[in-house]
Amino acid sequence: MKTKLALCLAAIIYLSAPAPAQELGPAFKKVKDGIFVYAAVLNEANSTIILPQEGVVLVDTGQSPRDSHVVMAAIKKLTSQPVRFIIHSEPHPDHAMGDFVFSPPAIVIGHAGSTASMKASESFSPARIEKQMSASREMRDAFQGFRLVTPHIEYRDRMSLNIGERTLELYYLKNVHSEADTAIWLPKERVLFTAASVGVKRFGNHRPLVSIPDTLSGIKMMKALNPEVVIPGHGNPGTAKILDDMESYYAKLMDGVRQMVSQGKSLDEIKKQLKIPGTEDWEGQDRFANNIEAAYRAVAGK
Ligand SMILES: [Zn+2]
């Protein structure tokens, strides 16, 4: 009798538990209870579903609207609650193009500068969107009902979002990738979202606004939080080792560039000659040159 009751209870508990990640599909990774990271292809932008008891929070909406629909279907399997908030780790299209799939009713949050960045970006222009839609029938379907959703809330420097039992702390990351990058920290769960300040065996795209010293300060700040799970903007979730590895890469890059500058080498010569051991198999080799440019700016104090 006792066993029967136990089995029955176990069945009830099992049925009421959220769907495990494998039921959502192989592209979903469960990193904590109620936190699922999605990317269809390695190194495409991550979209993360966070389930508090009082609704759903999304961090980024996926590489393209096609991914946003996959994420929406997964949310429907997990809960009947609506998506209440979307937090942009950055305002680029591979993180924000699919917001219209969830908003309304979702409220979109980004750092100050997000809306201006999106409005100025060629990537969100009708011509570029038409080009993306014409890639396939599937993509055209995924863009049905598209409209550009810019953040309803733009915070400055820091913000706390309390929803149900969860707290999400938003921190501005200055000059790490875009005009408006946000790290997100869940202190109880010890889960950290780094935005594109770090990658996993992947060179970041260092536009002229990127500052390596500022990025290193951002990494230091994030390491001090002592995270257990680290979710980069692109790449597989892991541990604080992701932060350590990137810190050591930047140290080697800065040392290498500083040494060559002191030998009187030009930027072009440095680009041709500098090699950082251990990065041979990293993704985005064509971006190594702009990483060197960022280090050169830092060494020159610009
Ligand atoms: Zn980006």
C-alpha cells in the first residue's frame, strides 16, 4: 500500500514538473531548474528561457525569428504563463529581431542606447529584412507579422528586476561589444549572462568602440560575482572558466601587441606576425585582425 502511494505521488510530481530539456529538443540545454538555453547551431546567438512562478523572462530572442518561434513553442510546452519580460543582452539583430513574436505582451528591457542603436542599424532596414525573408519559404513564414520592437524600458548602469521568486540584476557592460551591452546576474541561482563580452573558443567582433581594458574590468566585475553557471551571448554555457579563459586570452593579446609596438613594429606588421598559441581552432579567425586593432588602440592609449 505504502509503495503504491509512493508511486502515485512520484507520478504526480513527475507530471507537474516542467518538461526536461530533452523533450524540448536537442538544441535546448537545461542549466538550472527552470532555466533553458537555446541555440540551433553552435555559436549562434543564445536565447534563454527563465521560468519564475509568475510568468516567463527571456534573455534575447534568438538568432532569427525562425528561432524565436522555436523558443515560443518550447515555452508553450513548459508553462501556460505569458512572456512578461525580454532582456536584451545587446541590441543587434541576432539577439533582438524576433522580439515581435513575444511582444506584446512582453515588455522589452535594454540598456540606454539600445533604441538609438537599433534605429541607426542597417540590419533592421526594410531592405535587409526583405533579403533575410527571401532566404527561404520557412524564413518568410517566420517573419509573418514582423515589426521592429525597440526597448520599452532603457535602464542606466544598474537595474533589478524582481519577478516571483527570482531576482535578476542587470549590469551595464561598457564598450565590450555594442552600444548597449548588459550582463544579467541571478544571485540565488548563481547564473550569469555575460552578453558578448566573452566567447567560448571564439573571437569577438571588435568594432572601433570596443575597449579591451573596459572589457577586462567587466570580466573582473563578473568574476567577483562568483557564478556557478556562465551563459555567454554566443556559445555553449559553462562555468567561470569561460571568464578565466577570455581574461588570459586578452592578457596574451595585450602582451604580444605591447611587445611588438616596443620593437617599433607597425599595426600591419603586427597583424601579419602575431600569433596567440591556443587560439588556432577558435571560430571567427577573420576577426582576429580587429582584436589586434583593439589591443593596439589600448596600448597606444587611444
Ligand atoms: Zn552583436
